[in-house]
Amino acid sequence: MVFKRLLGSLGVGGPTVDTVLDPGPVLPGGPLSGQVQLKGGDRDVTIEHIGLELVAHVEAEHDDGEAAGTVVFDRFGAGGSFRLAAGELRSVPFGLTVPWETPITELHGQSLGIALGVRTDLAVAGAKDKGDIDPLAVRPLPAQEAVLEALGQLGFGFRSADLELGHIGGTGQRLPFYQEIELSPSPRYAHQVNEIELTFLAGPGGLEVVLEADKRGGFFSGGHDAVNRFTVDHHGVEHLDWNAEVDSWIRSLVEHRAPCGHGAHDHGSHGHVPHPGGHYGHGDGHGHRSGPGMGTAIAAGAAGVAVGVVGGMVAAEVVDEVGDFFEGDDEDDGEDD
């Protein structure tokens, strides 16, 4: 999709800019390329700088309720310092590498309801203006896809996905937010677990997988959360029995015990610890999700992951919310310029 916007801070007759991404989804940690297409206005101007921002729609919980905003999670320079003549057409190609922790927005071509985009930042003769947001599609890495496929094969169902402001302690998380994929339990674990929450934290050396179970309470005890972390190499994905691997993760999570070094991929498992105030949550340094958490899930159909393919339709209100994000209604980028 191509967005066009008259740079309002430059007044009527200023240049226009289109940011065109090369077609197809990108991979976390992979290349992203495209062109910034400029058209001169009714006078010559100096283009001092062209910048690109990777932005995400992120929600957060506060004492007075929930809030949503646009967070810039990376910035790149795409060129500048040239004269753009009146009416001139000029295309500026760019290539960049997206962060490894970039959230995935789709699985097998079906949207997860996550809103990411590329926004153009243009500086013209001392004036700055941010263009509209071009949607960014991100597909899973092979290891991420393998985990999701295994969960589907094991009978877990997709409920929702969102981006939560905060940090998971004890991990190598670098971005100011993390993606959480919420799953309904398979029939095998439905009597023990209300929900499974999955977070991927990818890096050049491998993939951290954080699993949290909202465990059901017993007759004399309330429910609580349990958290385990596992690491997976990017290489050799095709040689692993992922159904067996992921099932061992779920069993160790539900049974609330440390994994027994299943394969060479599991490193460390950490259960729940009481938070101040008496309720159970994530332990600091052991999967604790610190900072304001969103809590509000992006609603989706309960049809399930179904052999790895996300089922159901994203709710209409979520489509509207994502649409508002790309229309540029939210001007708060969550950072100080």
C-alpha cells in the first residue's frame, strides 16, 4: 500500500512523499527495502534529511486505565542534502535491517492483528514533517513457525496477539515492548490451565521462548501463573521433533518443575513468585514482565491455531483500531525527539 501526504508543516505547494516498500513480508532480523518517492511542489526546496522510523501500536496499563500509543522502535537514515526542483520526480532507494525482536504480524498469510509500520521523516529547509505510515508485514522465523506449528498440532488454539509495553526480566530483551500470543489450552491440559501465553525474543544467536501458564486453582487453592524460558538455535530446525519438544515444554510448565535439559535447547525454567501485594505473578529475573503491562488482548476468533494455521477472523473493532493507526491518528511516538 502506498500513502501520499502533503507535508503540512511546509504549507500548500510543498513537496509530496510516497514511501513504497518492496512487496512481501520480511523476517525478524532480515532485510527491508523500498523507495522513497518525492515530487517537488511549486518551488525549489532543499531536502536536508530523509529518515525512516519503524513504529508499532502498543498498549499499556496505567492506574487510571489503559492507554495506547505509537512507539518508535528503530530509526534509519535514507538520504538527504540535495535540491528538489519544483515539480521534479525523484526516487530514493533504501535498504535496512529490521531488529531481531520485531514482532510477527502474520502466520501463513493470516493476520495476527498486530500493527507495525514504516513512517517517513522528511526535513526540508529547516522544517520537519512525518509522513503517513506504510504497513509492515513480518512473517515468523523458521524456529518461530516450528513452535507455532507444533502448538497447533498439539491442539492449542489461537486467541489473540498484542504488543505489551514493558520488559521481561532475565531475558535478553532489547525493545521497550514484547509480543504476547495468547492460546487456549489443548484438551489434554484444559483441566489444569486457563490459558498459555507465548513470547518470542529472537536474536542473532538464537530464539528465546517464554511460556506462561495461567493455571487453574484447586478446591482449596487459587489459580496462579507459572513461567518457563527455553532457548532454540536458528540452525537445525528441520531436524528436531518439534511436537515432542514443545510438549515437553508445556509439561514442565504445567507440572511446575524445571525442564530436564530436553535436547540442547532448554536452558533454565523458573516458576512463579509472589509479587508485593500477595498475588502471584512472574518472578524478577525469571520471566518477570516489568513496567506497565497492557493486559488488553487484541480479540480474535477462537477457532485455534489448527495445525499451525491461525483460525478465526480478527474482530471488527481491532480492524478499526489498526486502520486508525495507519491513518496517522495517533501522533505520540512514545519517545522524545
